[in-house]
Amino acid sequence: MVSSSTYEYDENSETFPFFILTALLSITIPWSIKLIYQFLSNNKFKSINAIRLKLANVDHSKEDKETLEKKKKSIECLYELQDSLKKDTFKKLEYEYLKANNSKNITKEFFIVTVLWVVVAYVYQSISNNAKIFETIASQFDPYELLGVTLSSSEKDIKSAYRKLSLKFHPDKLPSGLTDLEKLKYEESFILINKAYQALTDEIVKENYLKYGHPDGPQQVSQGIALPKFVVDNGFYSIIMVLAYCLVFMVVIPYFVSKWWNNSSQVNNQGINIETSSYIIEKVFNLKKGSVIDHNLILEWLSNAHEYKVQFPELTTEDIHSIFIDHINRENKLTSQNSKITDDVKFKVISKTHSLIKFTLTVASCFNNLSLSIASINCMKCITQAINPDLDDPRYELLQLPGVEILPELKEDSKFKGIKNLEQFFMLSNGEKCQVLGIENKDEFAKKIDKYQHTVPKLQVLSSKVVVQDQPYISPGAVVHIQLKVLMTGINYVSSLKQAFNLLFEQRDKAKKIDEKYQTIEHLLDPHKKMHEQEVLPPVFAPRFPVTKDTEYIILMIDNGKVLQTPIFFNKANWSDNLNSKSYDQLDKHQFFTQLVESQKSNKQLTVEANVIEDMKYSYVTIPCPLPAAEQPGEYSFKIYLDHFGMFGYDQYITVPYKVLSEDEIKAYEEEEKQKKIKAGEYIEIEEDEYGLSDEEELSEEEEEEENESDDNSSVYSDINTDTDEE
Amino acid sequence: MSFNSTFKNGTHSNSSTFENEADATSVQYKNISILTPIIYVTVLLCSLMYLQRYVSTKKHQKSMQTPSIFEDNYRPREVYYAIKEKQYTTSNGSDKIDENALLSALIHRGASVFRYKIKLNETKQTFDILYKLGSMGEDFYERYEREFKLIEMELEDCIREYAELTKGKQSPQRFAEICQNVCFNEAIKRRVAFYDSKVQNKLK
């Protein structure tokens, strides 16, 4: 009783080194494997170019070689052009930023792991040097070792081995002249040999050995604490142990938990500091109707952001604001005026604006404020392109072109006075372009513009319609979504071509039945899937923005001058084929321009040859509607504001009309369908045709709408949350 | 006796341990005063009460310090009390409070209360959405919720002041009506001014 209740301490360090070794190895081995893996995989992303391609979502595994090459070519070209125009300090800082974020510095971790391995080696060494451990092992009863046989030895071998040994150690046959002690040793060995032999041959003894590890049956089991006594017993070391214990559980763990909690409660779900979010919400809440809302107001709010106060405590709100103004005015006075504002500070302050403006936009749209939403979008454009619309009104759009620093003063009677936007600009010949922008080095500029045209896509909406999933008409109160058919062309394509393109694509679809691709179960269940399957757009061309900015298009659903839901962002559309299209370069722009003028004169539609779209692809943009279709039959419409989050000249309002059918009309429609189906017994192709967009009716949008609608009563206002998917 | 002694002697070691154990158990019975648990409970309750009061005063102080989410921070209220407490010197130098001035200040205050109320109710949904999106901090949402209570108290205070001013001759409903009308008229005035300025801008 008494002996079993007292514990033995691990005085000889027989057990606890093994614990330490196990604990050490369970940390060190996985860590080393992770490090080695990182080291190997990191090699792939060593060059800036590789990192950038990875960030631009050029995925080597998923796509076929041809598209990959096209994308790579365009994106590399874009970076080349952008880098040639970027400020050197910003370029350097961006490289550093990219490297730091994408190729982790593993020297620190490497050092820690090396130290751990050294500790492991030391513990291992101390175990192998500890004679006590080997003694304990040696004192264990092993019949095979005692008899000098192996596990696989036969009974015969065992017997002969036993005979030999028993002859040697038998008490009667001991060599003469031994001391008593030696005699005793010999006797002990003889007994052990006997036991070992029995353990391998005698049934009962063998069972005992197998069960308890000893031929005599169960042995005394000793329990102990795997720590040396001095650690646990009263005394100096035990106090240290208690202190260490307290330190871990009362200081270290609470410290890290509270730090984690503080950090997480400091930032809201959009990654914005809580103080900043409160400030912006309060500002929007108190915004008076009729006050001037433009990018200057947003910049003023942004300069109060708490993020900047934390990151740059030495800068005042005015300093931050002057950085913004300096940036959008394309000036560089500040760094010489204020020693606190370095290029590094500018780099950080301006890169941070993106998330802040995005948040302002979200708040503005939650408050249904359209003008504020648009002002925030414009503010983002100003910062991305470093343009102050107030200064160069109304020609500021042209400042986005590569290599254009400032716009020249044009004479009052100049014929280029009317060139205000990019579309008009691209109608001009190369010489005229240089005249408009006051550029002297024409060849170089032509090269830049050529690159620009092949890398910057322009979104054109071909057609739009209101769709009800899985139902060809719109019934009252149905949950609907809006489907835009868009085409990413080069920036120099004219928007008047839209209708001609639309016609061509529809003809091609009908011939090739491309729509069938989107008739699988997944696409029927989720109307937005086809949008997500498209290519990721290349980054925005913004040589003055410090970091590379991903392209984002914004959709605001508006009604009566109010925003209906939080903005929907999308960045997926097929572009690589269109920008690298063969026919694209062949298209004679001058001839086309004369055609355009003629068609405008005669009020006719523009025609384009079918081979132009040969290797072009259109894309879909689907928008969940915050509201269901109207309850009463009749004609209605949704209004959309579509814009680019970083480039001027893309903003457009789209009205999508739709017609809600009454019950009688639905019945009539279904009857008609039935009749068609009966007919289709002979003409199967006709039946398929009417599934998609049918023949001549597509020309006018109103008629189109009647065709496509449907019914599922799930989410209505909850769509607001689904926006995050698009982001 | 002898038997006893032999017994004792024979089992000396055993009995001694037994006695020791008995001693140990008897020591555990101690006379504890009835006051002990009472004192314990009182100390516990007192400390809890103190803690509760401390926390609530802290909270109260904090809420007193946090400004209203309205930018003008109930300025019409301040104006009213400033007039009432004669903080402005009157033009003719008399210290008699102009009753009409006080009444119009009160109506202005009441109208602003209605304006705040309408604005709060209008933005309720927006704040809920922003809160659910996780855009807003807990503190700010609490500030917003607090505003509803404040506005009710403000309205009650206005009505009380009105009854005091008119000495109960006019009904509180009438005051509410007046304030509402003033509020709407002001809104219309602002809107007209806004469109006016828009037109002016366009003409320029």
C-alpha cells in the first residue's frame, strides 16, 4: 500500500528526455518540411514578372496554352508600358512591396528551425550518453539474448545453445580458483539461462513471458513522475516552476488573447478601422441635401481616416489632404516643401485609398445616395489616373493616355477643341492625335498608343435583358436577374459598332448553338455561374497609381435617383481573344470612320463584315435584382449605372425594360408553346431555336424581354449580402 | 486494568495512530460565530454592489462624453436654454425675458426634434444593413440606438417646457402640430433653395 502511493522521481533522467525529444520532434519535423516546401515553391515566384502574372490570375494549370500565351503577352505588354511611365521611386517601392508579400523571407524561420535541431541533437546526445538508461534496458529479461539465439531460430538451435551454455555455467563444472563473488555470478547466470530456456520451451513459462514480459509472471510495476525531484520538491527550482507556470497562464496567454481580440475589434469586416468607419458613416448621415458632393469632399473625408493617424502620427490631416491634391494635380512640390512627406509616405498614403473609397462607396449606397456613390467612384478614378477634373475640364479624360503629362492650351478656333473623350480621340489619325496632345516625338507615341490599344480593354454592352431563371416569361412578382451581354474590345473601338456586333454575334450563336453550353444543371441552378467562369480582366493601366490595381467594374442598381443596393463589383469577362484578334488589326479604321459618318447621315445601321468577329468572344454579366418583378402586369424597367472603378470614360446608364405578363397572356403563351411542340414532332430544330433568343424579334429590346422570364421566390432583399460574391 | 494495559501495550502502535486520527478529526470542529457567514455574504454583496455602481457610473460618464451622431449636437436646445437662463443680453438692457423669443426658440427646438426623428426613422434600415454587413463598430451602433431614447426625452422636455410657458392653456397636441408644420416648411424651404441654387449654377 505504502510503496505504491509514493511516487518515484526521475532522478536519473531515464524518462523525461524522451518526452522532451518527442515534443521537440513533433514541432521541428513538420516545420522543417513546411520550410523546405516553401523554399522549393518560392523559387517559382522569384522574378517580379512571375509574381505579377500570378497576381493577374494567369493560371498555368487551368487554361490551354493558346489563351495563356495571349494573356501573358497582353499583361506583360501592359506592365512594360506602365513601368516605362512609372516614377522610379514608386517602381522601386512597388517591387519591394511585391517581393515582401509574395516571396516570404524565410531566413528568420530557418534560423529558429536550426536552433531547434541543435536542441534535438543535444537531447539525443544526452540520452545516448546516459548509462542508466542502457542499464535499465540491459536489466530487462530477454531470453533470446541470454541464449544467444535469434527470433527465427528453431527449437533445435535453442536446445543446442542452451546445452552449450549450461555446460559452461553449471555449478558443478566451474573452473577452479574462482572467488565467491565470481561463483555467485556464475550461479546467477545459470539460473537465468535455465529460465530463458524455459521461457522458450515450457508452455506455462512461455505464456508468462509473452503476457508479462517475464517468465515468473507479473512483475512489480513502479509508477513515477517523469521529472527530476529538484523541480517538484520544495526549494528554489520549484518556485521557479510555479512562477513559470503563472507567467504562462496568467500573463502570456491572456496577453496574446487580448492582443488578438483588440486587433480584431479594431477593424470592421471590410478591413477598415472602426474609428474611420464611424467617421465616414457619421459624415454620410449628416450630409445635407444640396451640399456640393464631388471628389474633393471624399478626399477631405479620406484625409481624416484613422489609418493614416496610426501609420503616420507625425502628419496632420492637412498634410494628408495636400498629398492627395498634389497627386491628382500631377505636381511634385510637396516633397521639397515638407520634409516629412517622402515618396515612401506618398506611396503608402495613396495605395491605401482604394479600400477607403470602396468603403465610402458601400456606405453611400447603403444610404441610397446616388450622387455620393458616383462621387466616390470618380474620386477613385481621379486618384488612380492622377487627374483633377476641376483643372482640365472638360478634356481631362485624355490625360489617361500613356505618355501624356499635361494637355496643351488649344487655340480658340482649333478644330480639335471638341475632342474631349477617348472615343473621339481614337477616331483621329496618328498625326492628329499628336497635335491634340501636343506631342513632338510622334514615332514613340505611336508605339505607346499601339501597345495601349492592345492591352486596355473597353467594355461595351451589346444587349441587356431581365431574366427569370428557368422560365421564358416574367410572371408578376417573380425573382429576376439582369443579364448583360458585353464585349471587351480594344479601347479604340467605337461604341456605335455595338449594334452591328450584337447582330453578328447573334447570327453566329444561332449557327453554332453556343447557348447550349449554358444549359447544364449547374448553370440552370446558378445563373451567375457563367459569369464566374470567364477570364479575369487585366489590371488597370494606371502608371501614376503606386501599386498595380486590379480592374473592377461597378454596377449600381438605381431607381428614382436612389441606389437600390450595395454596389456589385465584377472583374470577369473574356478579353484575351478580342484584344489579340487577327481581324482587329486588319480593320481599316479610316474606311470605317467614313462608313460611320455616312450611316449617321442616312440614319442607317452600321454594318460590319462577319469575319471581324471571327475570333472574338462576348461575355455575360449577371446582376441579381434587389427587387422582384412588379406585381401588376405591364411594362416596367430597371435602371443600371455601370462604371469602371479606376478609369474615366466608361460610365453609362442602362435602362433595361421588361414586360410582366398577365395570367391570360401567360396562358396564351403556354398554349402557343404547346402548339409549337406538337409541330416539332417533325421539326426538332425549331423547338430548340425558341429555347434561346428567337429570330428577328431580338432586334428590339422590348420584344426580347417578353421572351425570357421566370419564377423562383427565394431571395428578394437578401441579395444585398450576395454582393460580396461578386467582389 | 491489567487486561487493559496489556491490550494497550500489545497494540500500542496501532492504537496510537488511531488516537491521533481521532484527535485530528476533533480539531476540525471549531466554534464558528453565526456572524461569519453573514459578514461573508455582506462583504460579497457590498463589493458586488460597489462594482455594479462603478461600472454604471463609468458607462454613464462615457455616454455623457460621446457626442450625438447629429453634427449640430442638439444646438436648438442649447439656444433655448441660453435664452431662458438669460445668457444673452437683450438689446434694450432689461433683464426681462422676451416670452415670444423664448416660445419661438422652443418651437424651433421642437421642429428640430421632429426633423431628427424623421431622419432616424428613415435611416433605421440603412444602419441595420451596415451593422449586419459588419461595417459599423459596436460602439457606433450603440450611439445610434441611444439617439432614439434621447430624442424621446427631448420631446418630453419640450412639451413640459411648453406647458410651463403657456401655463397649461394650450394642449401639448397643438405644440406637436406646430412643430411638425414648421419642420415640413423648413424642409420645403431648403429644397426650394437647393433647386434655386442649381438653376443659378446652370445659368452661370
